Amino acid sequence: DDAPVRALRVYRPSGVTTTPGVFVNLHGGGFVLGDGGGDDPYCRFLAEAAGCVVVNLDYPLAPEHPYPAAVHHVTDVLAWLATHGAVLGVDGGRVAVGGHSAGGNLAAAACLLGARRGGPRPVGLVVDYAPLDLARPPAEKLAATHGAGAAELAEVGARFNAWYLPDAARGAEELASPLLAEDLTVLPPTLVVTAALDLLAAEGDAFAERLRAAGVATTHATFPGVDHGFTHAGPVREAVAAWHLMGGFLAGVLAPDPS
């Protein structure tokens, strides 16, 4: 079985006697930087907290692999897990996906693309302080309520977006900007996490509102007083709370069907 992967790390829960579900984690980094290694402690925690296998996936990065390469890659991996879960010892009918920042964008976009393809759909989605509207320039998102790092994030984000989206007009496509998707009813139960001081908070809040309006089971948590990347950079108290929230959400959506 040829899995469509570049590189992945697999984390298994202890003490699980039945076939577990699987969560696919997508790291942040503006579509340009990073790999799954930075999420290692988070993935280890989730495996135990949710009682699931965690697949920590490296996806193709821009500018060498611009949009929509990463979206298609993640979607291919989700489809492969759904039909080849036994290869990793997981239940292919219980697949969830999520990520931080750019990874959250890709997770939502992959769910949209998977639904468009008509294949098996994930049972849960985690979107953590993600850029969900790439059609709007980052500088236009700046507001007085944002933290001290917002201006820098806007500057860096504009550069990263240009590498990810060489054709800026494609930023309005739903696979680039899930917030702008016409039909969100195809998305699974979703946890949206936003940081109140983050440049991207408003689009995360709007995404949660649109999901609820579409009838999608939605959990939306806004963490006050914290900025972009807080789940990894702290403050510790809020980061720990967010990790536990995500673990609990995944434990619920990945639980075996009692029937």
C-alpha cells in the first residue's frame, strides 16, 4: 500500500485495547515554514487525552509547492487513511483532522475538497487560530484590539501569502479561504479556537458563526488576553486549557459508535 505521504510521525495511546480512531495534525508556519517536529509534545498529549492515534503530517510547503498542492496532499492522505486504516492499526471510519494557523486552513480546505470529491468524510475538524480569508490582505485586518505582534504578523503574512498564492486572485477560492466557501454544511463537527489579540481572530469568529448558521455542530472557544501561537508559545495556563479542550473534543468525535 503506497501512502501518499512525504513524512509523518505516528503517536499511539497507551492502554487502548480496541482499534482507535486517528487524528491527522497539520503544523503551522504560514504555508512556508516548519514541520511536524514542533508539534511533538502536543501530539503526544493528544494521543493520550483523546485515546487515539495521532498522525503528525509534513505537507508540501511554498514557494516550491504553491497553492493548492498542500490542500490536495492532505486530502489524499485523509482518503488513504479512510480506506487503508488497518495499515496503521486504526479505524478508517473514524478520522479527524486539524491544525494550527496555516495547518487549520489546510485542514478545513481538505474537508471541503474531500466532500467535493465524494469520498469518505472526516468525523471531526479542529481549526486553531487559522487564516481563513486569504482574499483580504493581512494589513486590512489590523485593529486596535490586536496584540503587539499583529503588525509584524500582517507583514510576514503578506509575504507568506504571496509565496503560497502566486496568483492573488485565487485567494477567493474556497480551498484557499474556507471562510468564503458557499456550502459549509459538508463540514464535520468542528472546534474553532481563536486568540482574542490575534490578527486572525475575527475570521475565526466569523467562521464559527457561519458553521453554526449552516447547522454544523460547532464548538467555539475564544481565549482572552492571548495572541497568535499561544498554544505553543504560551501563556502556559491558556495553552494547557486549549490542549485539554482539543483533547476532549477529539475524544468525543473519535469515540467508537456505541451501536
